[in-house]
Amino acid sequence: MNTVFFIAAGVAVISTLLVICHSNAVHALLYLIISFSAVAVIFYLMGAPFVAALEVIIYAGAIIVLFLFVVMMLNLGPVATAQEKAWLQPRMWIGPSILGAILLALTVSLLWRGAPTAAGGAEVGPRQVGAALFGVYLLAVQLAALLMLAGLVGASHLRRRELLPESETKTELLP
Amino acid sequence: MTTLPMEYGLTLAMVLFALGLVGVLVRRNLIFMLVSVEIMLNAAGLAFVTAGMRWGQPDGQIMFLFILTMAAAEVAVGLAIIVRLFRQENTIDADATSKMRG
């Protein structure tokens, strides 16, 4: 089980590294799908199959598809890739990498100070999650619904006004 | 089912979070910055689920569901803002937003 965890964790870390290093947006998003899938494997290993399914369906499915739609709608092309390569000089990585490494070293050293404790002994399935979600956390579910409504209204408001003058030019772009 | 130490999951969550943080700091492309924020949110969700499984309770998974909801709403609004900025400025450079007024 530990072997599976280490393989999945390695895949997740390497694909995430490729996401933040890649200059082509579509390729980076495809690597992000692999990263999310590896995290889903880890969720399954820990005994949380419901969350693993949600990770694949919503993160690797819906959210990445939304990103891909926007990247393809903006139609950036090879010019943007060249510009990304020009922006990503090696010396730009020095400062953020040092800061991130300091943060990581501090938290990991704090975490590994005591003896390791076991986790994921028993599986917590969808039945228990659903019972708690619509029992104790019912108010939070309604608040989440309000948040989604706010997101919907905000997104539609931001897209609304420019649609009228842009509609002619948009149809010309289609083959 | 053998048990997995909690520290493994939390360490992976911290590594992913640090990678997302470096991504936000390094990239100037707004789409990549949003992607890096997604990586950080996913790492936070991984930490929540790991801590929930430590006690064998469903609460961590429920917090992951709320993080998922928040990430979806954030991506919808963020991508709408990016599309609007691209229509106005014809770029998705993060520095272009410094010219905004009001």
C-alpha cells in the first residue's frame, strides 16, 4: 500500500511541476489532469472513495474542461507560447523557489517532529458522508448553494455586455 | 486494509501547496496563475481529507466538498474576468490589470 502511495505521490508531484513549468497552456492543463487523477488514487488509498470519484469528475472533469474551453476560445496560438518562453527566464525562478522551499522545509520539519500516526484505517464511504452532509452540515450546504448562485450571476454579468458588439466579429471567425 | 501514516498525506499536500505557491509567484500569464490557485486549493483539500481519515470521520471529506464548490465558483468568475480582460487589452498578462481604474 505504501508503494502505491509513493508511486501516486511521485506522479502527482512530477506532473504538478510540469504544469507550473510548461509554456503551452493546453499541455499544462493535460498534465494537471494527471496530477488530479494521482491525488484521486491517494484519496482512494486512504479509504475515501466518494471524494476520489468527485476529484475525477469535478476537478479533472468539469474544472479542467472549463479551463480548456477558455484557452481554446481565446485562441492564443504559438505567439503566446513564445511569449511565455520569453517570460520564463531561469532567473525568475530563483526568488519564488527559495521562498517556497523555506515554507515547505518549515512545515514538513514541524510535521515530522513526533511519531507517525496511522490514518485511513477504516473506509468512510458515501453513506456516512451523505448522512453527515445533509444532517449536521445542512446549513453549510445551503450557503454553498448561495455561493454557486453568486458565482453564476457574477460570471454571466461579466460576459453580458460585450456580447452585443462582438457578435458580428465572432461569427466571422468560424470556418 | 493496512494503514497509511497521516504524515505522508500531509507532506504530499504541503509539497503540492508549495508548488502551487511558486507557480502563482513565477507566472505572469493569468490562466496559469488561476491554475496554480487550483493546485493550492486541491492541496488544501488533500490535507482536509487526510486529517479527516486520521479520526475516521466524514467531516474532512465534507470540507473537501465545500472547497470543491468554492473552487468551481472561483474558476467561473476568474475565467470570465480573464476573457473580459482579453477582449479589452488583447493580452492575458497580469501586469495589464494595473491599468484598470475604478
